[in-house]
Amino acid sequence: EEMTPEERAFQERIDADQKIEPKEWMPEGYRKTLVRQISQHAHSELVGQLPEGNWITRAPTLERKAILLAKVQDEAGHGLYLYCAAETLGISRDEMFEQLHSGKAKYSSIFNYPTLTWADIGAVGWLVDGAAIMNQVPLQRTSYGPYARAMVRICKEESFHQRQGFHIMMKMASGSEAQKRMAQDALNRFWYPSLMMFGPSDKDSVHSAQSMAWKIKINTNDELRQKFVDQTVPQAKYLGLTVPDEAVQWNEEKGGHDFSEPDWDEFFSVLAGNGPCNKERLQARVDAWDGGEWFRDGLMANAAKNKNTSEE
Ligand code: ACO
């Protein structure tokens, strides 16, 4: 399809690595892609609080509890920066919440898996936040200004999250036999779901080509998945744990590890709403929204009252 002069000028700015800002002209597809990706990302941060929130009351020490509480709170903050970034594209927060609560919007597949033991909280920090960083560090250079800037702080905080997860794994893996077994079991269950976080393989990724041309995405899904495996395999070795994939092996020729693909049928089934926890995750968000209605109403009434008073 031929580009219009406006579209061509826009693409030239993208090619010259200029940032696009909220009030500037952009193709409708660019706007839509960003709203989709940023709002899905924001929803992931909110839903992502649930599997870890599940362990705040059961963290093994006061220190671990304080750390986990702070981390879960950070995720809420990430959600809020991202909703703000999406709002600059002309969608309201209420619309985004409606899309989440009605099941129309996606959020990351990973959060539909349960956190069964304390070691899972280690694995989530190490692997899930590790995968998130791998995906989000390049997004600091994404072409849309507000999204790129939100990523800077988010990445700093994610690095702390990843470290705290690895630290839990270090404790567990060097603890009693039972603790070590828990750490291995957590790795076994979170390995493939973490690989799925990067999205379908490149041949099945519907958005990658256009998103990369617009520099919304900087890398393909498979590139980032490969980098993640290359970073994580030596870390598992350091912990004395085994990645649950016998095909994992250094491949000198390609300068990366060989590894097995996740079960893509499982991935698409989780996306369709049929993962182990999809229903309870969504219900928890809907309940939080409905349960908070009286408070939102109170805030609005109070703001209206203050406005009237100041106008008198
Ligand atoms: N979980 C849920 N949905 C996914 C996942 C996943 N792991 N991976 C891909 N999808 C969806 C896409 O959203 C898309 O669906 P849609 O058309 O309804 O939006 C579909 O599968 C096809 O995938 P792609 O064409 O590869 O989609 P896209 O180009 O958007 O790439 C990716 C997916 C890599 C997740 C991208 O959207 C992205 O980088 N997002 C920002 C980061 C993010 O969302 N992180 C959340 C992870 S956890 C966290 O940060 C707390």
C-alpha cells in the first residue's frame, strides 16, 4: 500500500530515532497498537500483584514480608505510570478498566499460574521479573515518548525485584534438602511459562513486523526469549538447580543455548482464558473494582464539594 505524505514524514521521523509525543500527528494504527500494548502492559502489572500478594501474610520473616510488600506496591505504581502513558493517546482509564474487567483486554499469561510455595516467590522474582526486564530494557528506546520514559523507572525497580527473587532462590537452594527440593520444583513449574512471556514464536507473531517498523518493539519475541535463556541458564547452574529441559545446551556456532520451545497449545489456551487461575485472577480484579466503588464515589463527592467551596 502507498504511504500518504503524512505517513511518509512520520516514518522518516521514526527512522531518524525521533520520539513521538502525545499531541503530534500519528497514524491511527500506531495509536491503536500503542493503546493495546501499553494497556495490556498496565493490566499485567495490576494482575501481577495477585500471585505475590498471595504470600504477603505468609512470608517467612518480617524482613521478607516488608520486602515483598514493597515490591507488590511497586507493581501497582508501574500500572499507574502505564495507564497514564496510555491516557495520553486518548483512551480513558475507565475504558481500559472496562476492557480488563469484561475479559476483552489481555494481560500477561504468566499471572494465570499459581504460586504454591514460598520458593515460587523466589522463582517469580528471578524468572518472571527477569523476563520482564529483558523485554522492557529495550522498550526504554521505544518510539513513543511517554512509554519510553515510563520504562526508565520501571526497569530500575524491576532490577531490584529480580535481585530479591534471586536472593530468595539462593537461600532456598543452599538450605535444607526440603528447601532445595522446593526451589527446584518452583523452577520446574515456572520455566516454560516464563519463556511464554515473550509471546508466540516470530512466525506466529501477528504484530511484530509492523511494531518493529514503527520502533514500538525493538526486538522480536524469539530474540528476547533467546537472550533470556542465555542469561538464565548460568544463573540456574550457580544455584545448583537444573533447568527442566534436557535439550538445553550451549551451541558454539550460534553463540547461544539450544532449548525446547514451550507448549504453544498451552500458551494459546491460557490466552483464551483457560489457564489454571484465569477465572480467579479476573474475579479478584472485578471484586476490587466493585468493592472500591463507595470510595471512588466518596472521593468524587469530596472533590465536587471542595470545588464548590473554593468558588464561593
Ligand atoms: N501473554 C498474554 N498475551 C500475549 C502474550 C503473553 N505472554 N504474548 C503475546 N500475547 C498476545 C498479544 O498481546 C497479541 O494479542 P492481541 O492482538 O489481542 O493484542 C497476540 O498474543 C499475538 O502476539 P504478538 O503479535 O507477538 O503481540 P505483540 O507484538 O504485542 O508482542 C509482547 C507481545 C512481547 C508481550 C508485547 O506486547 C510487549 O512487549 N508488551 C510490553 C511488555 C508487557 O506487556 N509485559 C508484561 C509482562 S509482565 C510485567 O511486565 C509485569
